[in-house]
Amino acid sequence: MPIYEYECKACGHRLEKLQKLSAAPLTDCPACERSELGRLVSAAGFRLAGGGWYETDFKTGSKKNLAGGNEGGKAAETSSKDGTAA
């Protein structure tokens, strides 16, 4: 469920509300109780990055690794306790 951000046009009160996509937008302000609440547009709070996501799936060469990490999204080699590569 997404978190929607609202602001009252009458008093300026802001709030966030966890709602279903199918839920009707809120209209009544909990602070001043007027029907002036409007939904705000805000940026997403996450970014899909790493191997397997669209950003790296269809790119080649140096453009493929925009998210950082390893080329092609392969996992980094880890070293064991004795210093040899695993």
C-alpha cells in the first residue's frame, strides 16, 4: 500500500496516510475539520538498482553499471577467514 501525502488548503496542516490504491482520497482536515484537504505529488522513496533491474538489463559497455557495484550485476567475490578467495 502506498503512503499518500496531504496538505490542508485552509490551515496548511500536512499529514501522511497509508491507503490502498482503490481508497478514496481524504477530504477532511484533522486539524481544522474543514473539507480543504488535497493530495500532494511527491517522489518515490526507493530506487530499483542492481543487476536484474531495467536500468542494467538493456545497456552495454560502460553505461551498463550506472547503479555502482560490479559490472553486469554479478556478486562480488568474498574472501574467507584464511585470506583465500571463496
